[in-house]
Amino acid sequence: MKRLLFALLLVLVPLTETSRGADAEEPREVVVLLHGLGRSNRSMRPIESYLSKAGYQVYNFPYDSTAQSPEALVDELSSRVNACCTEAPALHFVGHSLGGILVRAYLAENAPPNVGRVVMLAPPNHGSEIVDRFGDSSIFQSVMGPSALQLGTNADSLPNRLPAPNVELGVIAATGSVNPIGSILIPNEDDGMVSLESTKLDGMADFLVVSNSHAFIMRSDEVGRQVAHFLQSGRFQHDDSE
């Protein structure tokens, strides 16, 4: 009888352990999304949905982009990341426009040990001529807020003061402007708010140009697919002709 009970235990114990292992959810890699200036986290929902389906744990953070200074916004981002994401197997970031600059500012001071890859969508990595032209306007200042005023092209602007992040970084730029006034002010190719050249950053792992506009680049299915591909591989998918 004792031998029979012992044999049953040998069979049941592995089954119990396997069952528990199957029920336990493996920790997932995390992606933090940051929307652009004057937008809300609703604008990043298409990418949020795409990345969630790809298996990532996604945090689509809202923030008041027109009411606070960059320093305050970076402090807020740091607090949120510390609360949710520092124990993840990998922590990735996707930022649109100002959101990408805030990611750079955050990583310059607070890069966690589990930081993974970063994708920037239409980022003013060297500022925007739009801010140069309208930054002195009281209307611009009241509507766009203190962070916008630090996005000019001068050497003292926020993006030009920041170091390039020491991570695998991919940039997706746009050239499908729907802002004719912006395109008049910005030299050469642009997306209506940022020049193609301004989006580039020394040390970036890959660079991709799409035909979307600055305002709607994050809604593109192709952009969502490319973001997921970069987070998985560190590279975008380029046409064979490129």
C-alpha cells in the first residue's frame, strides 16, 4: 500500500507543478507611450492597440503638455515609470514629437537598468523653425505653453542641449505635410512642423521616412507595424530598393 501511495505522489507532484507553471503569466516587456504637444494619450491609442496585440504590456501615459515645463514633465514621467515599469524584463519607449524629446530628457538623467529600445515619431531633435518664428508671440506662449518655447532650433533649446540617448534608437520621420504655412517656414522636406533633417540624431540605429503628416503619423498602420518591428529587432523593415 505504501509503495502504491509513493508511486501516485511521483505522478501527481510533477502534474501539479506543471499546472501551476501554465497558469502563471510570464512577465512581459513594457512599452511606455508619450503623445506630442497639444495632444492627449488618445492620439497614441492606435499604436497602443497594435503593440498590445504584439504581446507587450503598454502604458499610454497622459500628461498636460501645454501647462508644465519640460523639467516638471520629466519628473512626472520618472515617477510613473518608477511606479509601474522598473521590474519588467525590458522597458521600451515610443514618443511622438515632444514626447520623444521628453524620453531623451528622462533617459539623460534617469535611465533604468532595464531600458530597452526607443522609437521616436517625427521628433524635433534639433528644434523647429515654427517655434523660432512664433515663439515671441503672446498668443503662441499662452496656447502652447512653456515646453513648446524650448523647442526652437537655437543651441540653447531643450533638444539641442540633450545628449543622444545611449540606447538602440529608431526614428520615423514624415514628409506628408498638411500644413502649408509650416512648410513655407521650414526649409527643404518637412512634415508641416519639423524638417526631415531635424528629426535625425547622431547614433541612431535606424531611420525611416514615411509619407504621413506630423499630426497623424501615429495613426498609420504601417507606422504601428514598423514600431513593433523595431522594438523586436532593433531595425525597421526597409524596401529592397532602399
